[in-house]
Amino acid sequence: MSKGAKPIGASWRTGLPTWPGWNRLPREPRDTLFQLGVIGWTMLPHATHLAPWCTTLAALLLVWRATIALTGGALPRRWAVLAVMAIATGLTVLTERTLLGKEAGVTMLVVLLALKTLELRGRRDALVIFFLGFFLVLTQCLYSQSLFVAASMAISTWGLLTAQVLSSMPVGKPSLRRAGAIAARSALLGLPLMAMLFLLFPRIGPLWGLPQDAIGRTGLSGTLRLGGLAEVANDDGIALRVRFQGEPPPSAMLYFRGPVLTHFDGDEWRSTAPSLDPAPRRRPELRLAGIARSYELIVEPIRLPLLPLLEVTPPPADDAILLPGWTALLDTELRWQIDRPVAERLRLSAIAWTRFEHGPQATLANAEPLTRLPAGRSPRAVAWARQLRSQPHLASADADMLAAELLAHIRNQGFSYTLAPGDYGREAIDEFWFDRRQGFCEHFAASFTVLMRAMGVPARIVTGYQGAEPMDDDGWQVVRQSNAHAWVEYWLPGRGWRRVDPTAAVAPDRIAASRSLPPVPGLMTGALRQMNPELARQLRRAWELLDNRWNLWVMGYSRSRQFDLLKSLGFESPSWRELVLALAVTTSAVALAAAAWAWWDRRRVDPWVRLHTRIRALLGRLGVACAAHEGPRALAQRVRRQLGAGAEALAQSLDELDRLRYGPQARGVPGRAWSQEFERRVAACRASAPGGPAAR
């Protein structure tokens, strides 16, 4: 707003600006507020990962600029803007420890964009804001490329284009609807070119080649303290998706294996260090049975260098690569170790046997750590287990009989399954087994493992995910973080490692039907679930189905799928050369089409220019000299000045045209009725003029 502009209005009590209504705002404040709203929307997705001071400062700067627009106040002096910039730079160095890198760069970009609005004096400043805004939209891809973020980016882009269209229409007061329609039409005209570039532009690695934002989220860990896995189960986010060829196996057979925990210090369970040693002696002993099941898996970003594949997924035949671009190895603990954490969404195909045995049958090498218990810890549980083992009917029992005895104890002694058992003390195993008897799967698995070890049986905890939701319309089954689970493996001579799930003894529905305990809902989700749980479930499944399709068809559009597209276009063995050739040919075709359109469009005449030319010609017949730059209002003044009161009707027609062209309710070129009425009034003026037809 220019200096000295009048305020929109102010409350006589507070002196603060009042809101007169959107349609009553003068154009300059209206356009400024619209642009500030678009900038605020563009900054909003960054609020989740930027420092709180940055979000607060940007919001205050935008509110300050909005107040100036409403009150007609003067823009701040340059020294004030520079002072805020210096403070923001210092805070960035303080919080990010640098001015370089992603976080610091986005922080400074947000601050610069907000500060630039305080220098919004002319079209040049507006253009700088537009380009900064478009760049800020692009930076959202540095953190997430989900469907929700893509929709937010589309809205931001449309809003910035609308503001740019408004800045290119300096005369009158064009409506936001009209400017928005022009922006949308311009974006739609560019969609074919964008689609072509998306399909044919060579891909170097995954789309965008940037890390996802989910790497720091909750998920499986290489350690376990009682209560930690329940924390993961409170996350309702998606951990992975699975799709089987043919009928999926029962939910009770869906165990997705993660970290294997063998070391226990009395408080925490830890896994052995991962190894990618491909030596044959490091490979597991597998004995497979039943039917092989082919499946596809989409793994969301996790913070561990492992793949939670279905038990049991053996290495591909003929040493094929399980995951191109990755080093993956199935170790002796049946963990699929990879060479780096999963920081991007991965899709792979594999074959699993849900009936299997694994591990050595004759002797278990290095069995001592698998029976070791920390001295002096869990004294009541250890004493109880040894007393049980000494009973006559169990004196010579094998590991299967001992496990069955513990499962019977869990079923018959009032144990209950809950996500919120409360805090346990230092001797959590004793307290759970003898006193409270309430816990999550980790409590059952940890106690079971301790008791088996106390009876001399090698045992360990396995963590991962168990069960999956029903298939969606595309055949995918969702496995959530709330499906996080812990179970037990013990070693039986002659059979190897045996899986046992103590949770099934007290909560069979958790395993057989994947009915995990519901996590704590958020405010909106909880309210919707209380009003209509089925609607909430259907809405969530519909959104996740749509988001999965976005990930598969857009984010998952890879180099191999580009080559598949070329094959469908007739290329027998497509390579980079054919891909670049196809891109060059289509780009040239689009460029030629655009040139032809520009040549044809150059020959067209704007309808307003055509109407103005016609008006000047008609007025020339009345002796009214008109310049090419004069608008309808100036022409009306000439008519009144040169032709007098007798031409007032003609001048009023020109005033009406001025309102149609530049007024608040501006519309398109008037129709034939207005032109006929204008010509009739011109004819009437000629007839009444001295020496005209009426005089003769």
C-alpha cells in the first residue's frame, strides 16, 4: 500500500482495524491480504519441522503486514527490516549451528519471504515474493512427498499464480474468481508438458532422490525395555503393506520378523551386532514345508538397517538380488540385514514359507548367552521356574513340555493383555508374573524368555509385526505400527528353534484375528470414532488406498517403468539413448505446437481492443477526436465537452462501458445489445447535429 493511504476502518473503542467485508475492501488491501494468506498457507507445512521461533516470527511479520494493509500505515524503514534479519540470522546459527544445509536454508528462506512482504511497494517486489514463494513450495519435497503434501503444494502454486495474475492486471478491480480462473487455465495448459517430462525425463535413483521425513518416527528398535513396544503400538501409522498372489494366509501366520534380542542385563534386552558377512557358514539352516507364497511388500521408512519380511523368506534362488541397489543378507537369526537404514519407501517381491523349521538340530553353538541371566535379578521368577523344573513330572521334560506348562500357567492364573499396564519397578519380571499380571506382548515375551532360561532352555525374544488388516480394493493389506509385537523362540534338540507366542495364551484374538488394542486417538480422530466408528474406519481406509496409489503410480514411477513404457511404444530393447530420443521428439513436437499456437494467437485481436477501435471510429463520425490510449471514461468526458447536453445519453453509454471494464463488478466484453444501443445513440447525435440529416 502506498504511503498515506487511508485506513479501511477502525474501532472507536480499541483503535484496531475493523473488517469491512471482503468484497468492500479496496483492491490494494484485498490483493495484499490474499497474497499474505497464500504465503501463510505455503509456510504452514514447514511449521512441523522448523524451530518454533521461526514459525512465530514469520506469523508475526505476516500479521504486521496485514495490519499495515488494513490501516493504511507506512511500511517499516529499511533499518528495521535489517535489524529483524540480523536477529533471525543469529537465531538460525544458534539453533542450527550453521547457515548452510537443509534446515538452516529453509529457515532463512521462510524469514526472507516474510520480511520481503514488508517491502511490498511495487510490482518488482511482488515478483520477488512470487519466486521466493515458488521456491518455498518446492522445498516441501525435502521433507515429504505424500499425497497430502502434494495437494498442499498444488493449492500453494495456484494461489501464487493467482496473485501473479492480479499483479499483471493493474487497471480496475478484477475479481479474485476471475484471476483464479486465469491461473487455473494457465496451469492446465502446462499439464501436458509436465506429464511428458514426468514420464520421460531420465530418473537417477528414486524420484527426487531425497530422504523421507519418516526416518525419525517411532518404530522397531534394536533394544527393548518393558513398556517400549507399547509406545510403538500407540502409533497408528503404517509400517508396511503386503499383497499376496492368490488367497492370503490366515492372520495367525503373518509374522514379520524384525530385531532378535538375546542379551539381557536385567533392565534392557539387546540384539546382537548385525553382520553382512556373506560366508556360507553365516547362512541359516532352513527346513521349509508347505506351499510357497509369493508376495509383494512396501516398507515405509524405518530407523533400522533391516527389512521386516514375512517369516520365513529365504534368499532368492540362483543368488538373485532381493532388493536392487541394496546389499541384503539373511543372517543366522533369520534377520534380513541391509547395508543402511531404510530412509525411503521400498517395494520388493519375495517368496515365503509360513511353515518352516530353522537353526541347528544336533547342537547349538555358543548356547551360553542364550541361557544367561543377570545375577541377582528377577529372583522370585528364577526361583519359581527352577522349582517348577524340579517337579517329578517335568524332571526329564523337553523344551516343548516346559513351554506348554508356562502357557497353561498364563491361561489359568488371571493374566490380562493391555496397552497401559502402568509403570513397573526395578524387578518388572517378578512384579508382572506374581503381582500385577497385566501387560503388553513384551511383558509376556520377556517373562517367558526369562523363565525358559531359568529352566536351562536357550531362548530369545523376537520383535516385529504380527497380523494385518483386511485387503483393500487393490489387494493390499496394511500392517500398522500398532501391529508391533514380541514373541519368543526357544531351542529344541532335534528340531531347532521353535516359535511360541505367549500373548496368544491370554489374548487369542490378537493373533488369530489381528485385533490389536486400539492406540490412543487424537482429538479429531477420537471424536469421529465416538460419533461413527465405522465411518472413521472407512474414511481412513479410503484415504490410505488413495495415498498408496499415489505412492505406487507417482512416487514409485521408476527407471524400469520408464523402460516398460518405451517397450509399449515399440522400442524392442529400450535404453538411455531411446529414452532421451523419445524425450527430444516429444519436446520438439510440443514446441512446434506452441509456436503454431503463438502464430495463430498473434493474428487475433483482443475483443476489448476491437470494441475500442469501433467506438473511436463511430465517435470520429461525430467529429470527436479520440486518442488510442484513452479509455471509456475519458471518451465520455470528450463527448460531453464537445457535443454538449444533447449527447448525454451517448456519454452515459461510455460510462457504463467503463464500469463494465474496470468497476468492482467487471465482466467480459458487452454483448451485441450494448453495441446496437451505442450505435443508435451515435446515429441520434448525428441526426440532431447542425447540418445533419434532421436539419436537412
